[in-house]
Amino acid sequence: MAGPTKYRFTFGPWNISTGSDPFGPPVRKEVAFAAKIREYKKLGFDGVQFHDDDVVPADLGPIETMKGVAKVKKLLDGEGLFCEFIAPRLWEHPKTIDGAYTSNSAAERKYAIERSKRAVDIANALGCRDIVLWLAREGTYIREAKCPITAVGRIVDAVNALLEHDAHIRILGEMKPNEPMDQAYCPTVGHFMSLVYRTADPQRVGVLIESAHSILAGLDPSDDMAFALWHGKLWSVHLNDQNGLKYDQDKTFASVDLRRAFNTVWVLERGGYDGCIGLDVKAMRTTRQADQTRHLANSKRLFEHLLDVVRRVDAAKVETFRAQRDYEGLELYILETLLGK
């Protein structure tokens, strides 16, 4: 009989930040890229999530790009780390102000797809097969700005272009209902999942689900994750927390709603999730320089605590409560287990 799942933990270097926000400048010093990478094993993490321009600057030529990637690969190997995924950072470039894949400009759409293909090449050079697409600006500020029907087709076209570019990669859609756009064309996991089966190779298209993004859509992340698990399409997660339907806060996992976090761990563990436990969390702006990685260590620790709680729950007792339709009793049992009773 197989033992319990041994999870691998990852985060992106952007999670060690200077603490700047739209209302104020940096409050901590920038940490050099190599120094960030050297923090991973110290914190108990196994792999790194990357945007393409975390690895090398966005618009280098092919030869310079591969030289830069080789240096990062050597750094990862030296630290005993792997690359979990590459995500083309299409939302910050001047050529993608009007969106990337859904821009009204054919030249800008071409740039977005070519840059995404380059991200695939970077992933291959790092020994990684997963490409994450956060469709950050694939939406509108006003409805009449773009044809929404055409836009949906263009998203599928972009996914197909990447699938055709490389026969082995997987595409993971990461959905979010708003911010930076007012309205997104694929605001939820369910929206993107409906497109998966219209792509050229549905077997190679799935999702990354971020807790805060589901919450911003008014959903429990565990329900989104269960939906994707049923389809066999949950290939990565970004765990964090969110205090209501606000801007994307990326708070420490389980720091706002412990029961909701328990639900997430329950579904991942009991649903047989075998991907990485990725974190996307920000340090509070008030955090001192010396403590700037504690939010990462705390999130991992809280996941592991909740995993212990989930594994202590008596499955037979849960089934008895279900059979008797005693949901009051079941709720008390879960809450008391969470409280260590």
C-alpha cells in the first residue's frame, strides 16, 4: 500500500519583494536574483516558479537568451532545485497594453505569441515542460473595446500555437476575474476549462488554480480545485489567502480563513493531487528586511499543520455522519479536530 503523498513546495522569486505598492515606494532593499535562489533550500522548498523575464530579459536574441538560461540552469542545479513552470510575463510590456493574445493589433498579437514560444524554449532548456498562462490583460475596461466572441477564439488560437510549437509541453491556464482588467474574458476556472476541450490537444491543457483568484470570483478555492481534479486537469496550485472581494492580496496561506484553508488541503489530499504545492504570497509592507521570507516559511508550515489535521480525520467517522445526514455532528467533528480536541 502506497504511503501518504510527499508534496514538493515551490514559489517564485517575485515573492521576495521590496514591498512597494500603488500607494508607496519600496520599503525594503532589492535582493539579488542569485541570493533569492539560495534561500529556497534554507526555507525547505524544492523548486522555482519563473516568469520568462525572471530567467533572462524579455527581448534578447536567441543566442543571448540560451546563454542566460544556461547560467540559471547551472545555478538551479547547484542548489538542487528544479523549475516548476515558465510563465510569459505579457502584461507588463508596452506592446501588450491592449492585451496580448486578444489585442486589436495583429502585430501585438504576433509579439505575444512569439514571446510565448520563446518562453517554451526557455522551459525546455531548464528541463521543464509546463507553461503557465495568466491571461492578465485578456479583457476590457469597456465592453465595446473588443469583440468578446473573437477574443475567446484568439485565446484558443494562442494555446494551439504553443501546442504546435512543441509536442511535449503542457499549457496551464491561470484564471482571475479582474485586476488588472476591469473584466476578464475567462474569469474563472470553469470558463477556461470549457475551452480546454476545443484546443488542438486537450490532453496537454489544464489549469493552475490560485486561492485568491477563486475567492475574488466569490468561490471557495476547494470547489474550483475539486472541479479540476475531476477532469484530471489540476496540475499546479498557488496557495495564499484573501480578505474579501478586494484587490488581489496574496496573503499568507490560511491567515484569513482557517476553515477555508482546511477545505483546500482536504480536497488536495483526498483528491489525489500530485502536483507541486506552489505559493504566491506577499510579505506585509510593514515587514522588516530581516524577516522578508517569513511569509513563505509560515505558509508552508501552515499547509503542513493542516495536512496533519486532514490526515487525523477518521474517514469512517465522516462516512457515518454522511450516511446519517448528521451534518451538524460532522461540522462539530471537523471544527473540534481543527481545534485539536
